[in-house]
Amino acid sequence: MLKIGVYGVGHLGKFHLNNWKEIPDVEIVGFYDPHDDTAKEVSEKYQLVRFLDPDALMDACDAIDVVTPTNHHFQWCEKAIKKGKHVFVEKPLAHTMEEARQLVALAKESGSKVQVGHVERFNPAFLALKDAALSPMFIEVHRLAQFNPRGTEVSVILDLMIHDIDIVLSIVKSDVKNISASGVGVMTETPDIANVRIEFHNGCVANLTSSRISMKKMRKMRLFQKDAYIGIDFLNKKTEIIKLKEAQDSNVFAFDIETPSGVKTIAVANPAVPEVNAIKRELEEFKAAIQNNTKPIVSEIDGFMAMDVAHKILGKIGNNIITR
């Protein structure tokens, strides 16, 4: 039985509680949240113990789940790792790069399992590509959201775009060569909309656009590689692969086209998208990493690398940001 303590039971924290309750061999020992109204609501609804002493909760657990605002990530992660506890922490890993470096070093010394909540790694549309050979040379990403005051304590880069940064880094097996970026602060003093170009040493280029002031929602990624196009719709949970190949099964629609080099077969495939609850899956994988003593799918190093690129993007935007 894995004993879990949850730190922060606001909007996202409640999603975590709902999913932890459905995972076998997990005991939610209790939660810590400094907001009395939220704590009272959660205690009554979930019949869970509210700990007023965060250290007492930590001592009673095998692992903690940190779902607090970003500026509180470091204090709870640091304390838990030093106590030898395992840690699941929502993205981004920490508030500053120095905090992130310290957490990576502490995790390495302690042997604690640390998983960062880059939930899009567990999105069914992305999981549908687990057996696909991905080697993109051009990536186009659009992540658009309607304005919500929740989460605006950080820029759109650390709030939304970091999801796509993590996905891109997991796909492109190459170091970043150059970054260019621009951003505009419309509703807040930090970038609310940004466009970024990341160039990799292997020649791959990724263009990412993120906005939290859009009239419509969109979470799409397009991968272009030799003889293939891969489309991932994270919002509607759909995936398609278009490539030059023979139609091999009933899930593939194929047609011929004339090219200068002769007739080519274009095959359009829609890989089976699994029925997966992404939050539940990431928590299950965290539990499995602890029980099997394996590396978490999204480790603290992955979280650090995504943060590093995100902060370099913010550095590029720098004082050029236009604010209201």
C-alpha cells in the first residue's frame, strides 16, 4: 500500500484526489492546504484528514503529490526529498532555474523518485504514437486557451507552452542550437501570447505558438519528416499519419498521385487512440516507478530540461515584451 499526501487541493488538486481514489493499493493519508474554505470543502466531500502541520503529513507518507502554485513547489519538494520521500510535482518543476538545479541534485543524492506533471505525455492522442518511428525535421505547434485568471502568476510560456516544449524535447533527440521568440502581455504583466522558434543541432526546427487569450481552444502539433506527416490533436484526442507507403490494413485509406518520379501511394492512417485518463495514467506510472524502482517516465531531469528551454525563451523575449 502506497501512502500518499496531497499538498494543495484547489482546482487541479481535486482532480488528483479523484484519480488517486481510483488507483488500487493507494492510501490517501490526508492533505495540506492553507485555505480554510477549500480545506473544509475537501474534508467533507472526500472524507479526508486535513493536516495543519505539513511536516506531520510528510512523515506519515511514502510519497507526496505537490499540486500547489508554482512558487511553493520548491519548499515542499526539497523537504520531502531530504526526508527520503518520493515526489510527484505539477509542472513546472520549480519557480526558478536555481531551485530546479537544487531539486535535481537532491533527487540524485537521495534516490527518491521524482515525477513532473507534464500530463500531455499521457494524452491518448500522443500515446497512439508509441510504436511510430518519429524523426521530425519540422514541427508546428498551436496551443490556444481562453483567458482564466488561475495560473497567471506565471507567463504563458511556463503555464501552457511548457507542455509542448516537453513533448518536442522528448521527440527530437538533439540539443538546442538556437532560440528566437517574441511575446505580448495583454491581460497580465507577463507574456500572454508568444511565438517561438527552436532550432536543433540535427537540423530540426520547431515553431510553437501559445496563447491564453484566444476565443477558441486548440492544442495541435504537426510533425513533418521524410515521406510522412503526423498530426496530433491533444484537445480532441485524434491522431493521423499521412505517408508514402502501401495500404496494409483496413485502418488505412490510400490513393495514388502522379509525381515527377512516377506514381506514388499516399496512405492516411488513424492509429487507435487508447481510452486513457491522462491524469490517472501519470499517477499510476508514478506509483509503478516507486514499486518497480524504475525511472519515472517524466523525471526531474525531463522537467529541468523543459524549464531550461522555457527560461531561455523568456530571456529572449526579455524587455521586448509589450504590456498593456
